[in-house]
Amino acid sequence: IYHFHQKNGFACMMLSDLFELVQFLFVVTFTTFLLCCVDYDVLFANRPLNHSHAGTAPDRAKVTLPDAVLPGPQCAQRIGASGWLLFLLVMAGAFWLWRLVKALCSLLGYWEIRSFYTTALNIPSEELCSHSWQEVQARLISLQRRQQMCVHKRELTELDIHHRILRFQNYTVAMVNKSLLPVRLRLPLLGPLVFLTQGLKYNLELLLFWGPGSLFQNKWSLRPQCKRASARHELARQLARAMVLLGVANLLLCPCVLVWQLLYAFFSYAEVIKREPGSLGARRWSLYGRHYLRHFNELNHELQARLSRGYKPATKYMNSFTSPLLTVLAKNIGFFAGSILAVLIALTVYDEDVLTVQHILTAVTLLGLVVTVARSFIPDEHTVWCPEQLLRRVLAHIHYMPDHWPGNASRAETRSEMAQLFQYKAVFILEELLSPILTPLILIFILPARALDIIDFFRNFTVEVAGVGDICSFAQLDVRNHGNPQVGGAG
């Protein structure tokens, strides 16, 4: 019900699923066409093309796009001659069919939820966007009093609803706060790194929550043996074995996933980088930061609103750290690149035939990119930074402050820790591209050592709530048992 509300109803969700299928089909088809159905020697004019035909005009020098497209039989022959390409196409077709079946099943669920909104909650589809989630939640609570949707409880509270929606998210937030997840690496020259990507997150959820053989036997309860201390070692061995097997499966699928990641990143970001080269230098809240800074029982739209309010202060704080050496290099690189670019632009204005010279347009584009990137490293000379004040503004929104941050806002260690939560977009893209390679290695070699700790975590921090099922005990917001005894007065 919450997902239906946040995705703006049946029509938007249906179109979103449809366009995801079409987008996947387009990327696969278009890439195959570019690889096997284009004669690049003709397109790049490396080979002369004879346009003369009987009864037609004499040869023309200009090459058109249809001239570079191979005939259908020749294109099919090229595709059939490549074993790797055929394998990838078969895997892509199987995945697309699976997504299609999943989308059709989801469509039936969307229609049922639409009917529930219309008949039970009295919210027509055209009025859904005008109702906030708080209003929908209030109607759910009122409906429970009249019709007893939840048979185990007479009264349904806001906390019960949040527990149902965020059951698995609360467990994940708790494991991140307990440092069980994600993986922390210390690499030479780069220092400590936190690695958490969408691919790794998907595999962890598959292992722990909803996959075959996961710790949860259904959507609301742990397997009974997970609650017994006597079974902890056996469960840990099973979980470690499942991690290794899943890692091997990821390793086998690595070529397919890696190719898809590269293609999707190219089609998604190439035009943006050309139009706005500085976009790679923009920052975003990392996936790790979104879990680490998330409150228990905080819904997605509430988290997004809170982090969005903290985006500008966080950007100003991170920009307050400038390297004098990098600034000098950026100024000089920008000067040299800008000088060459100015000459090329002047020549183009004087005579547009300059653009026909080989690689001139490429040089202009690359020089413009270099100048834009160099300028992003040059701070405004009239800006006065106060790191302590900026950090306090950030903390007002993210609600997170380690003991060593106050008074140390200008230190590199504080900035490094903040950068793990608020990363460059370029770092995010790089991590997602490396994810198909690193995720199997993490599942096979690193995570199995934490299997026993993960089993103990679920056993020690799970409570059963009537009408809700098993939930993370931290999500009960029980300050007496889980709060900091140094905060607040006695009693």
C-alpha cells in the first residue's frame, strides 16, 4: 500500500514496469546493431563507396547513414558467427522473459491494491496524488477499527504499520550501525573504504530476507531454529555455505552483469557528461550513508526529505576543503587548455571549414571538458569558509555526530569519514561498475567469516509482536533497554 502511494498509483507503476522492459530491450538490440550491423569503414570514410548505378546521377562524395548499415542477411551472419555474443543474447532473452512474467504478476497485485484504495479507503485513482501518506495511514487505522483487517489486534497503530513496511530495512539499519555490514576495506594509497553497492545489497537481501533458504521463512517471521542458541553454529555453517554458493553464481554471471553495467552506464551518463562535464564532480548521499543515517522506522520519503535538506550544507562543507597544490595545477591546466580552445574557436568563427579537419570537433569537445573540470577545482577567492559552522548545519539534518567530530571539522579525518557518507557521483558510478567483479569476491572470501555474528544478531535482536510478526528490537524504540543511559534524566 505504501509503495503504491509513493509510486503515484496504478498507471504510473504499470508504465514504469513497461518502460523498464522496453529500455532493456532497446539497450540489447541497439548494442547488437552497433556491433554487427554497421560498416565502420564506410561510416568513417576509410573505404571509398561507389554510389553509381545505371540511370542515376554520378558518384557523390557524401556518405549517408543508410550507406553504412549492412544488409539484413550479412548482419545476421555476423551475429551468428560470434559465440560470445550469442551466449549474451540468450542470457539477456531469458532475463527479459523472467522480467516480463514478474511484471505481469505484479500488474495483478497493482490492480488489487488499486481496488483496495478505491473501495476500502475511498481514495479514487485520480485523487491519490492529493493525499499525503499520513492521510492514507489514518484511513487504514480507521478501517481496522471497522473491519478488523488484522485479526490478531483490535487497534492498529502507526508503529505497527511502520514495522510491517520497514521490517527488513530496520534489520539492515541495525546491522550497519552494529558494523556487521557493509564491508570495510583498507587499501594502499586510498586508505579505509566502505563498499556497498546496489548489487551487493541485492545479494545480501537475497541471503537474509527473501531468497530460498534465507533466515526468514516468510515475509513476517524468522525460521524457528534461528531463535535457538543451540542451533547457532549449524545455522552459521549453512549461511557461510550459502554465501560461497551465491558468490560462485555471481562469478559465473559476472560477464553478463558487467557488460550490462557498462552499457547502461554509457547510455545513461555519456550525454550528461558531454552536456555538463562538472556533473561527475557533484556529490550524492552514498548507499552506505543512506543506511547509516537512517532512523529506525523512517519511511523512504521521510529519509529522502531529510537528506535533501542537508544536501546544500553538506556540499558547502565538503567544498570548504581545498588543496593549494591541486588549485595551482588546476589553474595552469585550465589556462593551457583554454588557450588552445580559444584559438580553435576563433579559427572556426573565421572559416567554418576548419570543422571538417579530422578530429577538430573531438579536440574542441575534450578541451572544453578539461577546462570545465579544472575550474571545478578552483575555489572562489571571495568566499570565507568556517568548517565548524558548516558542519553544525549538516549535523542539524543528518543527526549523526561521532565524538571526535566536534572541534575537528577542519581535519582531514573528519572530511574522509564524511566523504564515505557523501560521495562524488563519479565514485558512485565507479563502484557500481566494479560491483560485478568485487561482489563475488566479498561473498566468497570476506562475508563467510561474519556468518556466526549475523546469526547471533538476528537471535539477540529479534522480538515477536502480536499481529506484526518478528521485528528488529531496536525498531520498538524502547529507550529503557536500547537507549544511551548518559542521555536524559533519571526516570
